[in-house]
Amino acid sequence: GNGSLRFDGVDDYVNTGTFASLGSDTTKTISAWVNPSGSATGFIFAVPRTFGATAGFGFLVENGKWGARYWTSTSAALSSTVDATAGQWALVTLVQSGTTASLYVNGVSVATANNAGAFDSSLRATYIGALNNNNVPSYPFSGKVDDVRIYDRDLSAGEIAEIYTAGNVIVTNSQTD
């Protein structure tokens, strides 16, 4: 909503620094409410890969669909068939549990990959709104991002559904005379 980050799809991004507290791990969840303004490919959140022994991950809009990427010794793409509709908010969540990565949109699992690897978030800065490509922002996102959450554990499908339901409140006017 009103306090969301707005990205122009050209050169806007947020450098969050490194996440040394998450360390190198294979269990994590990242989640955010996202409202794309178009269908162009752009990263919403990305922990960069340090080329060599470590891996990175992130989620994005790719050709008008929600998706995610893992970079390990073999890269994994989680491509969904779910439209990233311009002007419409969606809860996008990426969960890693061991070597399995799952992408959720609005509380529903839409893609899974089985070769996700450990990552080290303490080596290079994580970006919101772009991919950190050797300290150069790449694939900028166009739209709004709100309520970014990072967990050091894998949330269950039920927990993700609860976050979606809690953030998708419909307010009606029920005045009576």
C-alpha cells in the first residue's frame, strides 16, 4: 500500500547490505507483497551469488509470470504459469527446505525445484528491486514492493496461507440506519 517501495524499472533499487546473521544455510523463506506495473523481466528480491563455491537466490517477474532462480553449481529456475498482473498486489514467497525450493503466489504453491543449494548471504549485498550482478544492479523491477520478510526457517504451506489471508483483508461498510 501507501508505505510501499516504488521502483521505476530503470535504476531504482534498495541495497540492504549483507545478512551475516542468516549465515550459510539451506533453510530459509523470503516473502513480499508485490504489485508489478508491467510484464518486463525484473528481480524483486535477490541474494547474489558469489561466483565459485556459493549460491544465490531470488524471485522475479519474468515475461509477465512469477518466477524464482537459484544459482548453485547447476542453476535452478522455478517458472510458474501464474500471471504477474500489472496493478494487482500478490504475496510472493520463496521457501527453501534442504535441496527443495518452492515458489508460492497468494498462499498457493506454483513451482518447485529440487537442486537448490546452500547460500552465503554475508558475501555481497542483497538488493530489493534488482539483481546484484557483481555489484552492478541488473534486471530492475518496475512496480511496488511492501512488507518484505526474511525467515531463517522454512515456513509451512499453512503459515504462508495465514500470511496471505492476514494481508488480504477486505473492508466493507456495514452501516445501518
